[in-house]
Amino acid sequence: MSLLKLDQIDVGFGNQVIVDDVSFSLDAGDIGCLLGPSGCGKTTLLRAIAGFEPVLRGSIELGQRLVSSPAQLVPPEKRGIGMVFQDFALFPHLTVAENISFGIRQQTSSEQRKRVNQLLEHVGLEGYGPRYPHQLSGGQQQRIALARALAPRPRLLLLDEPFSSLDAELRESLATEVRALLKKEEITALLVTHDQQEAFAMADKAGVMYHGRMLQWDTPYGLYHRPAHHLVADFIGHGVLLRGAVTHDQRVQTPLGLLHGDHVPNNSEGEAVDVLVRPDDIVIDDDSERRAKIVAKGFRGAHYLYTVALEDGSQLLCMAPSHHQYELGHEVGLKLNLDHLVLFPAGYCDT
Amino acid sequence: MAPETSSSYRFHQSLRQRALSRLRAWSVPAVAVLICLPLLVIVAGFFIGLFSPEQRDTLAHLGRYVISEYVRHTIILMVGVGLLVAILGVTTAWLTTACNFPGVRWLRWALLLPLAMPAYITAYTYSGMLSFEGPVQLVVRSLTGLQFGEYYFPEIRSLAGAIFILSFVLFPYVYLITRAAFIEQSRAAIEAGRTLGLGPWQSFFRVGLPMARPAIATGVTLALMETLADYGTVHFFGVTTFTTGIFRTWYGMGDPIGALQLASILLSAVVVLMLVERISRRQSKYHHAGRSQQPARPLQLSRSKAWLAFSWCFVPVLVGFLLPALQLLFWSADQLHVWLDPSFWNLVKNSLVLATVAAIITVIVALWLCYGKRRTPTKLIRSSVGFASLGYAIPGVVIAVGVMLPLAWLDHRIINVSEALFGINPGLLLSGTIFALLFAYLVRFLSISVQTVDSGLAQIRTAMDESGRILGLTSRQILSRIHFPLLRTSLITAGILVFVDVLKELPATLILRPFNFNTLAVRAYEMAGDERLAEAGPAALMIVIAGLIPVILLSKAMSARQQAMHEPVMAAPKAEEIYEPVKA
């Protein structure tokens, strides 16, 4: 059952449309994620769900109840939503315990104390209650911000780039921790990020946004392997688009040879298409007939990311374990591992 | 071999540099001691008084008859002014930051206008407006037909009147600092309150206001320091406080040590305020809720509420600036003969020359101190600069007393020596000339220029110096080609701020000015003291016009900041700038 449902909403300031015709829904207990480059409207969308921005068109429903429409705007404090802000926004004049209990001040003080201690334990910061926010490190402030948002047991938790101000190492471990915590508390959450690793680590469902549009709302696996738009393919993971032509038997003629798959459209013989080729679709195999030349390589720790050039000059990316080194200019064989073809109309450059 | 590369040249050069850097290292503490001299004299005066039985008697006498009254009046004044400036400053700051109503853009800078009025000048205009023959009572009489004495009319020349005047002149300190704090609170803090179940007004009282507390405390202490330092207003209104007491003890009773002792009591009150200010400033550092990216979106007020908000913010502008300014304009237009009088223009010339010279000296000393701190930021040097900037909190009267006594003593030594050696009496070379005045201004206003120059220098990161060196500039070229162009605005700003403050300054000028040397401020004071209020108009008007300059600078800086924060970040970036281009 969907807890959050957005139906064709527009959000904007004045004449400027920031969020353009977005629809998606999030099931109770799931963690959703909005991905996209900065300025794509994902934070504005989050704020519209929180009730800080009115919608110009469409509707937002929260647990079957209409909360936002052009005619109606339920104020943020009446929505039962929790929010973790990008800069945490802890109240600097209150202690950690006072920050956490801020949203549950109508409860009795013993209830408050119990909840605060429980949350502090959940986020692994027992005994930090009497400290002030400025005495905590960035990662600790992050956890307190999360605990504060969770304290009133919101129906939906919104997280705005929650890990962006932390360093890379902390970011990954915290993302996994937070996911475990949200699952434990059975919280439905929606987070905004521009970091796909973070999205993969946390999300059950994710959407890629670009210029205010939601290009695709899918599982992370689907976004990676079945991108619905070449911009999604671009944004998620590495990959190149290889120009090809559809043959009469619904296969695709490419510089890599004749490829076949289930998604080739019918009656499109002779049409030019772009085929998405991910590095993990290609294996370097010196016995293979398909020959290519190494033109660039980048060390990635466990593996090298090679750029190889085919005979006709088109280039591909492929990976190989890093103890398996090739020099620039070396000729290698390529074996294809393309289970399913991802095709886009050729030269499709517009959203 | 070129002289630059010879080893002996290099040896001499390094010696010279070492001597220079040693000079720099010692000059900063030396300047600091010199500038703190008046304060040291005050503190010393207190102990001298304690140890001489004669002085103890006078002190006991003072204590019995006057000090308790001074203390009482000063406390009432501070409590009253403190409360009123906090209410006026915080409410106007909040309304103009968090709400949107017609006229709010204008009010944002108009609320700074009262800063252009020295309190004593506002006091003159109100006692003119509210006097028996003033416009207000005339209207009351013509409306009611009552005669003098038949109706009650509040007396402005009273303690309550002084509280009223000082509050409406000084509340912009609170407004300015609190508003900056409100702007810097990221909207996230208020919105976090909303998602945790607070309504818009609740989130102001429970989140916005507590977070701005240190800023409010800073603003109120600054206003209270000005209140303690005020002489013109309380003297004119006949309220006896420490500043008037020092004057009376010095001139009326000819008791310099007694004046010193009163000054030292006043000084200790100032020290307490300074501590409060330091602590609250330090706290406000923690009260930034992370990086504030976007200010909260202002609340759109409904028609009736917008009217209410506008009037609430407009009244302080009206009372603190527009009415007094109109009264001054009226007096000035009325007193045409004053404008045509060459002696008036002589006053203008005196004031301008004095303020310009003081500004130049102050900026040069500030530059020297700030560079010393930048080059060798040792603990000694940093605390020296800190001590040298204490003057902003010290009332002009206290500084004047502290300057006068040592300079007079020194003058008498000089006269003795000179008479013994050459048989000539050179007169009072230091205490009887403009020198004493310039020194007092330096002590009082150095901190303004140190602050401005310091923040200017802070923008020139050392990496800039270093990249200049790498690109082949000598250290002198770095000064002329990198530092000077970058510092120019700060230096001019510092100069202007000191210039205007010197023009407005009254009590120190009154005590220290050479015989028959008059300035605009002194003339306005004398005219008002003689009950020739209208004739004080032209001089006061000139001071207020000059006082408008820093207000304009401030409001420009404020709107630049607001603009930087409102800059739209929505401009859609191009796809190819975001994505790694795919090679296909």
C-alpha cells in the first residue's frame, strides 16, 4: 500500500517551474531516493512533500489523505513528517537530549527520557545527552539530527542530502547504518542525493530527476540495467552509447558485430539506434575474435578501467582485475556479455 | 659581481631586516601601552586616592552625598534603555527579516537612520518640540483652549526623557546585530522546528529568538556602553550620572583626583559590560546552525497585519530620525544669519580639519598594528592589539580625564626644563594644544579602524602573498600591487568612520579642546545650554548630515549581503557540464 503518492505535481517560484509534472508513489516501509545533478529540482520536490513549498498543479497524498494541491496546503507541522536537513540544523542553544525531545515535548518527561535514551542507543551515542551540538563531530551531529527527526515516530522521514557534508569513508558506513536503523524502526523514508552509491546503499526505489522532470522511478537495479532514458544511463554508472542499425531480423548491427536481444522494436528495420554498453558487459578475452586497442586506462584499485578503440574508431569502456595489466596500444580481444540490449533512438539528445 | 648578489650586501640586508622585524615586534606592544596610558592613569588614580587619607575623606564625602545618586540614576537609565532597545531592536529586526509587507525594503535601511543622530542633538530637538512654546503644546492648547498649568504635560527633561531619547537613538545597534543573526540562521533551523510540530509563531519564540540570544546580548551591551558614555543628553536633561559627576567634580570642585576616582568606578561598570559582550560574541560563534545556504522565505502578511507591522517599524524611524531631522531643518531654515556668519564657517573648518587629521592618524596606527599582528602573530602582539582597541567601550569623559592629567604633568616638566635651560616658557605644549585632543580621539576610535583594517587584511590570504613572491614580486611590490589595491576600500571606510565619530564626539572635545577652539559639536552644546536651541540648529544639522555617511555605508553592506544570499541558485546547468562526456 502506498504511503506517499505524488500525482503530476508542478512546483515553481513565480514563472519558473522547478518541478515539472512529477508522479511517483512510495510504499509503507520502503526507502525511496531522489537522484539527480544539483539544480534538478530534487530538493524542491522534497520540500514540497514536507509542505514548505506549495504545488502549482497536481496533488500529494500522504497515507490516503490529500496534503498538497493548488487549493489546499496542510502546514508542515500538521503532516507528521520528519526531516533531516542537509546542514543538520540542530538547535545550537539546546543540548543533544533537548534537541531529540524537541518534537515530543507534549509527552511526560519520563516518556521523553525513555525515548531519548532509546534513540541515543540506536544511533550509538549513549551518554551524549547533556552535550551541546558544537561539541560533536560531523558524523555525530548527523546521527543526532536523525534521532531528533525519528523521535516523534513520523509516518514519513525526509532526508535532504543527509551525508553530503561528511567525508567519503564515513558516508558509506553511515548510509548502511541508517538503512538498518530505518528498517528497524519501520520508517518509510525518502532521501535526496546526487551520489548514486549512497542511493544504491539505501534505497528500495529510486528516481532520477533532470531539469525538474522525473525520468524514471524504479528499483536501483532497474535504473542501472534497464534505463528508460539515455540521461539515466548517463547518470547511473559508466557506459558508452554505440551507434548501430536495426536489421531485418530484429537484431542490431554495431561495430561490435551483430547483437540480439528482446527489446529491439518491431518494424524498425534500418533505423539507427544507440546501444548502451556498460563496462561490465564486456570481458577482456584474448582468444576472442573481436579485436580492440587499449587507448587509455585508469587505476580503480581492485580493477583497471580501460578505454578501448574498435577498428572503426568507436570507443568502449571495460574493466579488468588490476593484476591483469595491459599497456597502452596493446591489442586485446573482447568477449561480450550483453544479456539484454538497452536501445535508445539514435542521436536522442533532448529530454 | 652585481651588488645584489655579493655576500656582504646580503649580510647587511639580513641585519637590516632583522632590526626591522625587531622594531615591529616591539613597536606594537609599545603603541598599546601608550594608548592604554589614560586607562592606566585612571586605575592608578583610584589607588592613589585610596592610600591618601585626604582623598579618602573626599571619596567618603562623595560616596555619602553624590555617588549613591549617580549609581541609582545610572542603574535606572541602563535598565530602562536596555529593555527598550531590546524590544525595539528585536521586534523590528524580526519583522523586517521574516515578514514581507509593503515598505519593508525601505524600512530595512531606514531603521538604521537614528544612528546618524547623536543622542544629545535628538535631545535638543525634543526639548524644543515639547517645550511650552513648542509645536506640540501649542497644538494641545489651541485644541483644548487650556492655559499653561491647566493641563498635565510630561516633562522631557527628566530621567524618563533620557531613557526615551537614548533608546530611540541606540536601538539600531540591537536591530543591526540581531537582524544579521536572523539572516544567518539558516531557514533549516526554523523549518526543522516546523517539521517537529511548531507553528510559524511558535518556531520564532522557541527557535529563532533563543538562537539569536547572543546577538541580542551583544547589541544591548553596545547600546548600554553608549548609554554609560553619554554626557550631552543627561547633562542637558539635568540627570546626574557618572559622566556629569566627573565634569562637576573636575570643573565645579576643581578636584582632579576625585574625578579620577569617579572615572574609575564608571570604568569598572564598563569592564563588566565588556566581559558580557565578549562572552556573548564567543557564544554566537556556536550559534551558527551549520552553513546557512538559504534564508527562510519571508511570511506574506495579510493587509491588516501588514499595516500593523509597517507602523510598528515606522514609529522608531519617525521618533528616532524623521521628527528630529525635520525640527533641525526647520531651525536651520529659520536661522539664516548663522549660515552667513563667517565664524560659523570657521567652526566647520575647525571640525573638518580636526576630524580629517584624527582619521589619518588613527588609520595609520591601525595599519601598523594590524600588519604587526599579521607578520608576527605572537600572543604578546595579539593581546597588545586587543588592549589598544579597548577604547571603544570607554566613555569619552573617562578618556579625557586620563589624557589630561599625565599630559599636564609632562607639560609642567617641559616648562621647568625649558626655563632652566633656555629661559623660555613654551606654554602647555601637549595638554594646551590640539595634541591632547588628537591623542584622546586615537584612544577612543582606534578600535573602529583596527576592526575595519583587520577584516580587510583577513581577506588577503597569505597564499596571495606567497603566490606574489613566487611570481617574482619583492615584499614592497606585494604591498603596492596586491595589498594596497585590496585594502583601499577598507582604509577609506575606516577613515570615514573615524571622521564622522570625531565630528559627533562631545565630552572629550569639551574637556580637551584648546582655549577658544570650537567645533560644531561644542557650538551646538553651548547654544543648547544657553537655551538658544534654534541657533544650535545649523551646527547640529551639519553633524547629522555627516552622520548619514556611515549609515549609507552600513546599509549598502547590509543589502549586498542580503543580495548574495538571495542570488538564485536555480539557473539550470547545461547537461555537458554535469555529466562526464560519454565517448561514443
